[in-house]
Amino acid sequence: MQGRTISTLNVGDFAEHAKTISESDVYLFAGITGDLNPAHVNAQVAAEGIFKERIAHGMLSAGLVSAVLGMQLPGPGTVYLSQTLKFTAPVRFGDTITARAEIIDRNVEKNRITLKTTCTNQNGKIVLDGEAIVMPPKA
């Protein structure tokens, strides 16, 4: 299975991946990364914080962007070179997050694609905004 090569990619192409974030997702992410911040895993402490409840790790949403790039656009064989991220709203347990990547530039000579990356919740609110640069697979 191989993703799309630069010759088949165009500015404006996009792909999306949606997932409903569960309590289990957050605890598994915490265990894998070691980020046991009480804002994510301790309901009592989180209730006293700024969001008044536990929230998902921002990087969990960023991981959904990685899924789009690695599995859909450009897809398998893609090398992730860089990513900027701005977390603009919290992701709560039960939110359905849609990660979207849209090609905004292509450099054929260097085999590089630049993509606008966003994550939105089920209400259309942007929770993550950024830009990625990837190297699509070679032909």
C-alpha cells in the first residue's frame, strides 16, 4: 500500500478523519506518553481548573492530523517533516473531532507538500490550527 506521489497531488486536495474522543482514549494516551496531568486524568482536580472538567490532551488531536497525513493524504510512505500547532479550544470527552489536511503548496523539485491542518469539534469550532510539511512517497 502506497500513498499518492507528488505528481498526483494538487493544491486544494484535502482529506479528513473523524473520531469521537472517549475517556479510554485519553487514559491510553496518558499511559503511552506518561502525561498524567490532572487536567486530563483527575476529575476532582480538573473540576477546580479553568475548564471545570477533564479535557483531552492537545497532542491527541494532533495525532488525528497525523492519521490523515499517514493514511490518506498523501498516505502510506509519507515522511512527516514539520508541524506547527495552535490549540484554540479544549477537547472534551465525548467530542467528535474531525482532522482535516488541505494542500496549500507543492514543491515538485524538493518533493514537498505544505498542508493547512485543522481539527474541529462536532459544533464546527476549531480546536487546533496549524501547518504541516511532508514528503510524499516517491513513485
